[in-house]
Amino acid sequence: MNAVITWLDGLFGKLPVLPDNLRTLFRQLLPWAITIGSALLILTLAAALGILSAGFVLVPMAFYAAGPLSMVDLYILSPLGAILGLLGGIGMIRGRAKGWEFAVYAELLFAISGIVTMSLGSIIAHLIGLWLLFQIRPYFSADQTPA
């Protein structure tokens, strides 16, 4: 999967670079935002799927009207992205390069989810998220604890 990150690096490397003070701010805030957002998404998906209720078996029928691609998003893309985001956020808080990679994969899955569900706002938001992740990439070049 490093080929994907190399390709994205070439793509986002051509975009404007944030000033150092903003990059440092995002380095401190983004891991926490990703961790909290992913944890809340996991809880939201559990509630939407009704995992703890008897209505769990009715969820596929409720989403059938939305189309099969929405079910792919609900059952595959969003849960996988939330788990990768949680792992990535925690890893980034610890200063791990692998955490940054997980966060990139999560953002990429969420951008694909936006394409699948045809949500332009989601696509734009997650492309901005990817750009921000590539802005703070130098802070995660080696597995070490943050200074």
C-alpha cells in the first residue's frame, strides 16, 4: 500500500504548504480529532445498525431503498474507515509513523465512501483531511514519541 501513499504524496505535494506554526497546531490537534471522531463514528454505526436491539435484522430492509451501494458504505467502508481512523489517531498521538499511515487510509476510505454515496461535501471534506495529513507528515517520519 506504500504505492498509494507515494502517489498521494506526489498529488498533495504540488499543493500549497501551510506555515510552520499552523502545521505544528494541526500536528497537535489532528490526532485527537481523528481519534474522537472515529470513536464517535463507531458508536453511531452501532446505533444505526441497531446492533444491541431486535431491530438489527430490519436494517438491510431499511437501506434497500437507498440502494446497494449505500449498504456497501454502511457495512464495509464506514466501519473499516472508523477502525483505521481510531488506530491511526491513537498511533499519531503516540508519534508513530504507522498511525499516520492508518489515518491516511481511513481518510481515503471515507473519500471513496463519499464517491459511493455521491456526497460532494464528504468528498471535499476528506480531500482536505488528506491534504492536512500530508502537511503534518514530516512529524511522523520515524517511529518516536512526539517532542
